[in-house]
Amino acid sequence: MSAPTVIAVVDEGLGNSSYLVDLGDGRALAVDPSLDLRALRRAAGVRNLTIAFAADTHLHADFLSGARYLSATDGATILASAAGGRIFDHIALRDEDEVDLGGLRLRAWATPGHTDEHLAFVLCDGETPVGVFSGGSLLVGAAARTDLVDPSRTVELARAQYASLQRLLTLPDATVLWPTHGAGSFCSAPADADRVSTVARERASNPLLQIRDEAGFVDALISSLGSYPPYFRRLADMNRDGPVLHTSECGLTPLTPDRFDAAVAGGAVVVDTRRLDDYAAGHIASSLSIQLRDVFATWLGWLVPFDTPIVVVRSSEQDPAEIYWHATKIGYTVLGELAGGIDAWTAADRAVTRTPLATPAVARSPVLDVRQNSEYAAGHVPDAVHIELGDLAEQTTRLPAGELVVVCGHGERAMSAASVIERTTGRMVAVLRGGPQEFAAARDTQLAVDG
């Protein structure tokens, strides 16, 4: 048969790809589907495909799987590792097990490392491998991190990852590589990597595959590991149990100011999704600024404690369904939104707080840089205090006294940081319009580089 059509459905914010395989008879296979199935369903609908199979390469830590939902709503057969211990109905696969897809076959390969129970799925036409869904094992230009299962087992799992990659390299050179984790993922994919590759290309260009011995590979992989959102520690267990099924398309329940207040009094965190200028002009005290954009889910999972419900303040042009699904796909509960937004709040004579904005030309205060470690090392304002945004709530005692300007790459994370500082300490700080390059230019100084 001709080469199968494989459609990548990319979540730019989480940096992950799901895949839809056209099986040639009106049916499809979905690989590593997210609980937010909207894009996957659109791709299937355009081609008039029914999703007959849903395969998970591993117990995902960065998103909730949509496989169980596809089973309940579409009758899809779930394919997953027998070692994963999932407690819902599925075909439990072991190493070298095969599933007949109707012309094509899916062969399970045990590839532990990223997780213990990890499977790669080799898509075969007859005996010929066409491609491999490598999940969190071999990535484009990298390999997935091995510290999520248990930090004390990072080295052990890195050794397993080395063996798994060597096994994947036994596939023919022309085998297409379809990884789950890609650019933007905190599972160690390079920021500028392509989404899809081949075994030959990775053999020739992947830096980790140029290392010929296990010890060198382990050292290189572990040295590349950065921080990750704390919600990652919770989702594997939720995927093992099976995420809660949602019976309808969900949005945000409108809440009056009184009901909004009651939700906050009950423990909900206020998440303001508006643009940084709107938040600066007036926001509810102790709210968190997390602007709605591709990476909204990541920062929600980093800044709001897991198992804490949220209530939302948004602008009228922002899609409530986007906010809902960003939160839901990583396991958060959205109780509702402030009906009428911030205008309804002020109309009810409720107070707002303002955050000062600074321009590089006039900013002269000490600088707090809240970017990731790798970004800071690549170049930063001299003498800047550096605290990653995700660590800020627990490290406010490190902040210098007096006036302070917060900086990130463009301003969105800096506004999140200002809201964290306000929420945890009651202190008001300024947010820089722009990033370190603009700040350094305004100060007529060179960026410092760690090395």
C-alpha cells in the first residue's frame, strides 16, 4: 500500500504533538491524544475519519490523555503498556506485541527511560517499518528527561534511555520519527527543533547519539535538565486512573462579584488572563496575571498549586473555551469567571490595584530577571537578581529593598512575577516593557554572559 497519511496535531504551548493516522478505510489511529481533543477532532472531521484506536506511549506527566475520552465517545480501542497499571479498559501491550490496524500493523517496543513503562510504537506496512511513534524516548535533536518518575532514579533511567535509543537506531534509516515531545516542551526537546525527523537524520545530527558510551550519554543528558512545572508530578497518576470524562463542551460559568468573592473565600485563586497593559491599568488585589497565550497552561501549572480551583478574569475578546481547555488538559478545575470582567467589578464599587510599567529609557531601579536559567546564562543585565518565575513565590526574601523593575523576554512573565510578589508580600514593583537587550541599550552597557 502507499505510505500512510500521518497528521501531526501540535500543542504549541506545551510543546507536544499528537498524531492522527489515516488507516485508509475511513478509520484512524490517534497517538498520544490530549484531553483537549478539539484540534484532533477537526483534523479527523476534515478527512471524514472515525477514530478507531487511541494509543498512549507512556503515562504523560505534562498533559491528561484523551484516550479514555475517545473510548467513551467514539468507541476507540485504547492501546497502552501492560506495565502502566491503567485501571480502565484497554489492550495491554508488552514488548513486541502487535496490533492489526487493517493493512497496517502497530508493533510495541519497550523503550524505558523517560518512564518505566514507556512504549514506542513502530508503524509497519507488512514487515517494513514505515515510522515510529517514539513518545518520550528519541526526540528530534535530543532525548526526553529521566528525572520525572523519581529524582533518585534519574541516573538509572538515563541508562535505560541510552539502551532504548540504541534499540531505536536499529530501525531502517528511512524510518520516520514521530516524537510526542518537541520544541517548547519541558521534557528536554530543543527550543528550535523540528517536529518530525528520520532515524538517519537523528543518527547523523542528534548530539546525544554522537556519544558512543553509556556513561558519557548519561552525563550529557542529566547536565541538560532544567526546571519543570510542579504539576508534572501529579498527572502520571491521574492518567493511570483515567481522567474525569467531560460530557459536553464546557466554558466558563459566569459569576457575579458576590459569587466571585465567595469562591475566593472558599480557596479559589483569581487568574487574570488579560494582556499585561490591561492588568497594569487595574486588577483585583492578590490576583495572578497569566496572560492567555500558547503557554498559558504551563504557567498556570507552575504558579497555581495543584488541587487549587481557579476563577478567571478575562477580556471580552478572549475565548472562554480556550481558557477552560488550557486549564482542564493539565488537571485544573475552573469554577467560573467574573461576569462582565473588570468593568463589572469596578461598577460594583470594588477596588482595583495598579502595577507601574517602566520603559528601558527611564528605568534606573535594580533589576529582577525571572527568565529560565538557560536564558539568563545566554545574556542578562549586569548585577540583575535572577530568580526563575516558577521559584519566585518561595524566594521573595532574596529581593532587594526599595524600588525594583522586573524583566523577562517581552513582559508577560515579568507581569506574572509582579503579581506573585504582590500576592505573597503585598509589595508593588514595576514591570519593564521589553527585555534585557532593550534595558542594556538604554543603560549603555553590555549584557553579561555566564560561562
